[in-house]
Amino acid sequence: MRTRPSHPLIELRRLHRYFGDTKAVRDVSFEVDAGQVFGFIGPNGAGKTTSMRILATLDDPTAGDAFIDGFSVIDDPDRVRRRLGFMPDYFGTYPNVNVKEYLDFFARAYGLRGRERIAAVEHAMDFTLLNTLAEKPINGLSKGMKQRLCLGRTMVHDPGVLILDEPAAGLDPRARIEVRGMIARLADAGKAVLISSHILTELAEICHVVGIIEQGQLLAVGSVDEISQQSQLLRLVRVRLLGGAGSLGNWLETRSDVHEIHLDGELATFSHHGDRESEVVLLRDMVQAGFPVVEFGTKAKSLEDVFLHVTNGRVQ
Amino acid sequence: MIETPKPVASSERFLATIAVTDRGQMVWEHIEAWLARMGDRLNPILVKETRQAIKSRQFTLTFVLVLAAVWITTFAGIAIMGPSIYYSASGPGMFWAYYWILAFPLAVVVPYGAYRSLAAEREDNTYELLSISTLTPRQIIWGKLASAFVQLLVYLSAVAPCLAFTYLLRGMDILSIALLLAYTVLGSMGLSVIGLLLATATKERYGQVLLSVLFVLALFGVFIGAVQLAYFFIEEGYQILGDFEFWIVNLAILTAYGTTFGIVFLAATAQITFTSDNRSTPLRIAMLIQMACFIGWMAYACFYVVQESTRRGNRIAPVEEIVLTASIVCGVYWFIMGTMMTAESPVLSRRVQRGLPRSYLGRLFLTWFNPGPGTGYVFAIANLTSVILMGFIILTVVPSWYTISTFNAVSFDQIFYFHIIGIGYVTLYLGIGKYLISLIRHFAAVPIAAAVLLQAFLVALGCLVPLMIQITFYPPGYRGYSLLHASNLFWSLAEIVDRGTLPQEAYTLVLLIPSLALLVFFLNFRAIAREVRHERIELPARIVEEEAAMRPPAAPQPQSPWDNTG
Ligand SMILES: Nc1ncnc2c1ncn2[C@@H]1O[C@H](COP(=O)(O)OP(=O)(O)O)[C@@H](O)[C@H]1O
Ligand SMILES: [Mg+2]
């Protein structure tokens, strides 16, 4: 058996990609280990596809680098390609080709020969439940079948790393459950899987780790639970004091649940860590300490904004 | 009447049938396994596209049309010729008619099909899927070419029997038929590889539409040209088939074809190779080989004219004209190639830096093969200079060996000045172009096509501006050459060799142009030096690790026959 390598199977190191003035990806770094499913969550235009295309050696970063099984996607795309399966958000189709021929072609393109190739094609069709459709022309497939065929093509050469761009987008609930099951099984087989979505709930169950990305920046990385707690607990507080907020600064700095304090005339803004009840405590403490509070407002940090968007699947 | 067979005989026959089908089955399985093994060796793209073609209606339709055209031509031909078919030489006429039918698919359909097949992969996004597979760019282009070749074979097999039939009609010899067919097939493959290069040239929709229209027009032009050439060859060809020179010229044409094919193939491959890989060195080697072949043939031509003159008792041979022609061709060649090389990116990828030469000699001679505008500039100039030096060697050696006189049309001085000034012009213009490109690069990417346009613009500027000045400020009707036109490289160079003696301006030009060239060269010097200074970097640890894992330490080999006896 393979020993566990010293490096992660997927690694992004300070990845940047600019298209002219559009900063599609800004300083994104994260790692994915073998057997792990990493969910890349963010609204449309957040930079998910751009990052994934760089990982798949289809595009070059403006700065930074990414590594698949320790090999740079910039310098050694040939070695990266051998161990990588990429499923883009489109379906590349050929006329006059059936399901089996399609998979057979990609198996050949990945250098599989003879029995090995036949077995790989059979396995891909078994795995994606396409056996009964082997002779069906690919242009006549339904959306769900096409998605499964894409997955079959992506895994036909048994890569250690899978990068799937919105694999569940546009599927009916039943097909989505099927695809999720397949992805989970691939991770169980020891593959590192990176999947993207603009809807958190779509993937929440199968992702070991999720990363929230917006406007090219990675806002948070962690398990789904960690992130949802984090985003509920961190809120922005705005306080207006009669006659200037200057004296409040020192008082706030003594508290451990308050960070990033900004004072500006009558206004004090800071971030507060805690649930809604602790906000009530904070206000009471402030008033009891004799501060003339005339206004007290709290607002979700942008992380929660994003989180809300992605959890509801709302498109920005 | 129904015969009832005897039961015993029947069962015997039944068993025999089983045995036969069993053996048949086995043979069939063997064949199938063999085919599968062969199929495994074939290019994946070829396998896929052949499968597609078999199912494609369009392909079937074209094939049926060709067959129908062949049949109609045959019947019409026989009907028109009538009984004269038995005594007149009607082969050539029929051959030409069939050639029309064959040349169309080979000159237009196959190359355009190759172009479309790659362009369509890019439009339908399947190209990206292919490019991230482990297929190399070379395999992709070969696969497309092989598919084009299979199509070509199918068309050929439809028409070939009829071409053989024209041989029976008399008037066509088998050699002419074979030669014409061979050239048509080679031409078709050459056009196909050009089509593939064009398909890689641009990703933009408008560019692709424009390119495909131009390509189809060009292919039609080639088709008409091919048919006319074939006509000429059928009418006149038999006279030259016996000439030794004819075959020599054929060999030279084949050399040019082969090397150009190689360069276009490598260029198409380079276009679809990932950016960090070395896309320049193979092309530079191919250019060098092509140049070497050209020089070889030109040297042969010099020897040939000298020997011919000697054989005829003539003591004069136009060696200098051959050398002059050769260096003009080389000058244009390295100017164009240099323009493309100076458009390369100045950034040497880490991947390329891993393979840089390490030894002193390696660095001295091989650095110029590395990708980069500076090395490309030097590569072009160095090649042109060495070609011209070789020309001078031939010019001095050959006549003295054969005691024959040269320099009859043009004087030695003229040749000498022409070459010095010529190298100067190439160095000057390439250098200015390279410098401008490096400036533009600060603001925008410069694709190769843009660099070529820029260089053409510079040369045109050098020709037109003095002309404008002359028309505006000089007395009307004055059309003579003067130093005002020093920037016009065509006119200046032509002026030097046009008449029997050197023109007055040559003495100024020979100082002016090379000094300007040197100036521009030093303007670029720092950029060149920066490229040359790169040293080899070590392989990343991960690669070393993988290479080691792939090649496990060899089991201890017996050092002598006695080692293994234990
Ligand atoms: N080839 C490109 N040229 C210019 N801008 C691009 C290109 N590709 C993506 N972008 C821009 O980069 C940003 C990120 O896009 P993308 O990665 O596709 O987002 P996502 O996949 O998260 O929806 C968008 O603003 C998009 O317009
Ligand atoms: Mg996307």
C-alpha cells in the first residue's frame, strides 16, 4: 500500500489571478488531504472556477503557485495531469459518439491500454450507473446522465485528486443525492476531492472542510459547524456616545470579547464575539460604567452575509 | 422434394459444423485480439475519429458523391470517345478528368477537415479536456494528421482503380501516374498540417471566421493550381521524366517539403504546449536543419554549374549569382524567423531553467537555442552571418579548384558590399523591432502576429517616408536613388548589384548601416545579457523523489560468472 505522503494532495499557496482590473482570485491558500472532501463555497463570480482551472493546469496564476501531490501546476503540468481528474462546469461533447466510446477515448487519452483500459471503462460505467446506457449517443443524454458521464470521464484513469466544478448544479434532488453519494465514495477510496458550489447546503453533508470565498478572497476555512458558529458569533457593533467616544476606548480594550476598535468623534465601532445575550450584557455594563450611550447597533460581519447568501443559494 | 437425411450422417455433419465454427471462432477471436492490440498502439484521436467518421452522414455523403462522380465520368468518357477508345491514346484525357475528382477532396476537403476538426475541439470545449489528459501536444497533432490521412486514403481508394484504368487506355505511363499521385498526397498532408497550425493560431471567434474563409479561398487556389500543373505534367511531363536533373530537382523539392512540414508541425505543437515548457528550442533546431539542407543544395548547385561549364568547355560559370540568390533567400528567411523569435517572452520559466547547459562550451554554443527574444535575435543574426561566410568560402574555393572564372555578371566588390550591408539591415531592423516590442511589453502582451505586423510596418516606414520626402521636396520627375533612401533596404540593396559597378552611395552605406546596426545591437545588449546569464536550477525535491521511486535501485547484477554460483 501507499504510505501517507509528507505533502497534502492539493495545496494552494498564495494564489492570485487577475484579468486586467478584475481581481478574480486574491491570495488564496488552503490544503486538502487524501480522503478529504473540501467544499469551495461562494456566490457566482467569487473566483471558484478560476482557482479550479489553475489547479487543473488550464490557466496560469498571476502570482503564487498551486501543487498537486507536491508538483507545481505551473512548472510540471505534465506530472500534475497524470494524477488529476478535472470536471469543468461544462460538458465537452463529440458528435457520433456513444457513452462507451466516449469513456474509451478518454481512457486511451490517459494512456490506458489493453485489458487495463477495458476494465477502467467498465469500472467507470459501473460506478456512475451508466452500464445500461453504454450504446447510447452522448448527445441524447439527460442533464443528470451527462453529469454522471462527466464524472465517469473524470475518474476513468483513477486519479488521486479530483476537482469538480459545481457537480450538483442544475440537478434534480434525486440526481443530486446520487452524485453526492458517488463523491463520498470517491473520498472513502482515499482521493482528495475539491468541489465547488454556490449553495452551502447542497454539499454540507459530504464536505469535511469548507472554504468560503467571496470576491476572490478566502474568508474562512473550517468544518461546516465551525464556520456557522463563527459567523453567528462575530458581529460588528456601533455605539454613539454623547460628547465624544474617546473615553470608551480604554474601557473597551480591557474586555476580551471586543476587537478591532475604531473611534471617530462620537462614534465607536468594534467587533464583538459572543451571542445576542452577551450583547445585552455588554450594553448594560457600558451604561452601568456611566457612559452616555445614545445609540447602540449591531450588524452581521460580512462573513455572515456571504454565509447567508451561500446557505440560501441566492445569486448576487 | 424433401430429402430426409439419415440420422447418423446428420449428427456427424452437425458435429463437424461445430468443430468448424469452433475453429472459426478461435481464428476470429485471435484476429480480434490482434486488432485490439494494434488499436492500442494507434493514436487515441485516430481511433476516435475513425469511429466517428464511420457513423458520420457527412463523410458517407462525400464518399458517395466522389464515387458517383467517378462513375459518371467513366461512362461519359467512354460514350464520348466511342470506338476511338480502341486505337487512340485516350489515357491522358481521362486521367485529367479523374484527377479533378481526386484533387478536390485532397486539396480542399481533407485539409479543411483537419482545420475544422481542431478548431471545433476548441469551440466545443473538448480541447481543454484533451489538453489536460496525458496526451502530448505532439500526439494531438499527429492524431489529427493521421485522421486526415485515413480520410485521404478512403478518397484515394475510390478513385485509384480508375486511374489504373487510364493506364490501360494508353498514353499514360505508370511513372507519371505514381509521381502525380505521390505529390498530390504529400500536398494534401502539407495543407492539412498548415490547417492545424491555423486552427491553433487564434481563439477568438472573429479571427477564426476570418481565418477559415481565407484558408478555404487559398485551398481553392491550390486546387485550381494543382489541376493545371497536372495538365501541364500530363502533356509535357514524359519528356523530362528521363532527365537526371528532373530527379535532382524532385529531391530538392522533397527536402524543402520535409523540412517545412517539420517546422509547421512543430509550430502547431508549440502553440498548444503549456506556457512553462520549452516551445522554442525544437523549432530553432528545425530551422537550423532546414537551413543546412538549403545550403547543401545550393552548394550542390554551384558544383553542378561549374561541372556543366567545364564539360561544355566553357570557362565561365555563374557561381556568384547562385550565391547571391541563396543569401537573399537566407536573408529573408532569417529576417522573418528572427521577427518571430524576437516576439518570444523574455521570462525563462523555471522548467526551462532546469535544463540549461552547464558546461562552458555548452553555454557558449547552446544558449542561443534557449527561448527568449535576445537569444532569438542573436540566433538569427549568427545564422545569417555564417551562411554568408559559407557563401564566400564557396565563391573562393570552387572557381580556384576548377580553374573557372566567376564574377562576370556581378563584381566581387558588389557581392562583398551587398552582404555586409545586408547583414547590417537585418541586424538593424530586427533590433529596432525587438527593442520596441520590449517597450510595448510593459503595457500589453505582444502576440507573434502583432510582432510580425510591427516589423512589416517598420520596414514599410523605412521605404515610404523617404519616398514621401522625395515626392514633396524634390523637383517633379526626379526618381533617382540617393542616400535619402538609406532606410529603404530593398532599393539600397538592389542599387548595389543592379549595374556592373558599385554605385557612389555604397561607400557611405557600408559605413552607415553596419554602424547603426551595431548601435542598435548595443541598445539591446543589456536585455540579451540578462537572458544569457541564467544558470541551471536544481530539480525540485518532489521530482527527484518521484524519479527515484519510478526507477528503483537496480538489483545487484552479477559482476562475474562466479558471483552467481552461490
Ligand atoms: N477569462 C476571463 N477574462 C476576464 N475575466 C474573467 C475571466 N474568467 C473569469 N473572469 C472573472 O473573474 C471573476 C471570477 O469568476 P469565476 O472564477 O468564474 O467565478 P465563480 O466560478 O466563482 O462563479 C468574475 O468576475 C469573472 O468575470
Ligand atoms: Mg464557476
